[in-house]
Amino acid sequence: MTTDGGRPGEAEGSSPALSDRRDERPRSREPQPREQLSRVPGPVSGGASFQEMWRELAPVGRHRETGGYRRYAWTPADADCRAWFRQQAEARGLTYEADRNGNQWAWLGDPTAGDAVVTGSHLDSVPDGGAFDGPLGVVSSFAALDELLARGARFARPLALVNFGDEEGARFGLACVGSRLTSGQLTVEQAHRLTDAEGITLPRAMEAAGYDPDALGADPERLGRIGAFVELHVEQGRALDLSGDRVGLASAIWPHGRWRFDFRGEANHAGTTRLEDRRDPMLSYAETVLAARREAELAGAVATFGKISVEPNGVNAIPSLVRGWLDSRAADQVTLDQVVGGVEKAARAYAEAHGIDLDVVRESFTPVVEFDHALRDELTRILGAAAAGGDGAGGDDGGLRVPVLGTGAGHDAGILSSSIPTAMLFVRNPTGVSHSPAEFAAEDDCVAGVLALADALEGLACR
Ligand SMILES: [Zn+2]
């Protein structure tokens, strides 16, 4: 595919007009299904178009050997994803624009009218990521729109589909850069300092991809025109698989943080130093890893030492320093404090026993994100009513249940929730595996997600 030359603020393509609920316009101004959509069979057109789009996007940025995706921000693979988004928008006659922070938007109706309903996710990936984290939400957004047009939906509010830039932070080390910039949670100065492993700064990378980095910055005016944001995402856990539901609603994003544990001992010869003479920080680090597991199990939380650095890092040397990073997440702040406090207490006891100095530094922290209760209640009602009509969005038994679950993963929806009413839909992931080529969702479940999203958008945006 070709690269996307979209500039911030650029708007192209004509949009099918829609009637504004504050302005009773004639019916002829309602969105009309375009010619290219007419080949999609009904009534589940969202399902058919989903499969077609999924096949198109599947090879983009896929690594031949690992089978994983390497769609990093502002790389050629990312440009191909962006070109795909723009092409999907223009094929439907939507108004396409890339905003000042490089997020892509496709509008049905007047982008300036206000009170818009927005849905979407991201197309970038972690290193060797799966196919579903992000793209499922973007592809489902287009498919849900197709489904609504096939239903002859009459829109009362503008609808926008969005692809947020650089959600995973794989290249510059900070997640949700596009939504953080837009919501003002990342300043322009901070963004300018972001640098990739090759020393390329974010502004230079954006410039190379054809975007104007001078335009970066908070966009309150844009957020002010949005009445609700709904992000559909593959579940990154097994709650839906265990409950037997295809689709669920998010309650909250767990509070989470990263803590650095520095265990300092004494470097010495691995062959000649008697065991009783050693001050080996690896021992207290190893015991701390086990303590983290124990504390997390006791509290029903998660705690992970996934990154470590060792000095001098020689196979025949007792280490002088072991630095381990703890990532911990829990359903609430009290539990998280309890887990991390427990791990630190254990680490101090082990360090003392081995004559090791220990420093613990909190490197980052994100408090709990509660999604908008009113929007969630409204979506529960909408999806419950739709499931009662038997369109497959509910449980396997066609019941009314729309489970509400918390998540330990961060999302653009979490970032935006401090600015606008936000909700998330999760689609069942049978293994719970994510950020890996093994990430998976069954096609039936994806289609159920598309229909649930279509129901949600219809309930929110249509009369
Ligand atoms: Zn994601």
C-alpha cells in the first residue's frame, strides 16, 4: 500500500450528510449506503465486511518468521495501516482527517456539530504482537457502521471512527501518545523528548512519515465535540471465556505501576569466594520474585518481575547490582498498596539477611480509571435489549447477560475517560493470551462484537 500523506487538520472527502437532532433536516440528507457497500449481504453485513477487512489488514506489518506484528509508530508498516484506514474511510464517503497529533478520524456527519459518538481503537502493535489488540476495534468500527447503514439507521448525532496513533508505545517507550497529547496528559515538551532506540525523536519520526510535528498539542476543542467514546477491544484475560460470554463491558482499568528494586552487594570471583563470604544480591532478588508471586496470589492481584539488569553481568562473577522492575496491578488502590508493600517488606528482610543494600523507587503509577457509569448503564440497557432480540451479542444461551469486568491493561479509552464519557466493549479471548502472535478471538465472537458495537452505536447515535 502507499503511505498516508495526511497532514494535521486536513479534511478530505465529502461526507454523507445526516440530520442533526437539533435541526430537523429533510430525510434526503440522511446517510445513504454507498455503491461499494451494496454488495455486502444483509442482514449481518457487519460480519461480511468484517471478514473482508480482516483479510486485507492481516499481512500488514507481519513478521515472516515470528508471525507477530511489528507495526510501530511512524514506520512504513504503520503508514500502511494508516493508508488502509484512510482508504476504508474514503470508500465509504466518510470525511477523513488526521488531527494535529496524528490520530486519524473518519466522520459520518458534521465533525463540528458537537455531541458526536466516536468509536475506534489503534492499529499499532507491541513487538511481535497479535492481530487483535487494537485492529479488532478499528475493523469492528467500520463493520459496525456498515451494519448500521444496512439496517437503514437514521443518525441523530455525528458518528466518527478513530485510529489513535502510537497506542502501544513500542517505539518511544510511552503508551497512548496520540490520546495523551490530545487530552493534554502529555505536554508538547515531553513529546519532543521522546526518542526511539536509534536516537530518532518523535517529531523527526512524524516528519519523516509526512506529518507536521509543529502542530502537536492538546486538542480540547476536538474533545469538546465528542459526547461519548466507545472502544471495542479483544479481552486481555479469560474472564469472558470462564463466564461463557462472547462480549462484555468494562468497569474500570485497574490501578497499576512500576517499581524499581536495586539490590546492591559486592562483586567477586564466582570460583574463589566462599559461599559464607559472599554478599550476593541475586539471592535476595530471587527470593523477592517469589514473594511477589505469593503476595499477588494472596490478594487476587498480579505482580511481575519481567525485566532485570545485572552488573557486572559476567557468568563467572558474583553480581554487585541486581536491578529488577516490578509491575503490579490490582482491582483497587488498597489492594495494590498491600501487594507492593508486602513485596517491599519481604525484599528488605531478604536483603538484610544477605548483607545487601536495597533501594525501592516508584517509577510510574496510574490510578484506577473508572469508566463513565451513566454511559455504561446505558450500554448495558441497549445491549441487554438487543440480546433479548437474539442477535447474538449476549451469552451463548442468548440470555440478557452483559458481564461487566475490570481490566489490568491500559487503553486510549482510559486516557480519554478523564475528558469525555467513555466505555469499552471486550470480545472473548479463549486463551487470554495477548501481546503475542498467539492472541486470538474466534470469528463468531468477533462478529458478535461487531453487532454489539453496532447496537451500542445505534442506541447512542440513532433516533
Ligand atoms: Zn490495545
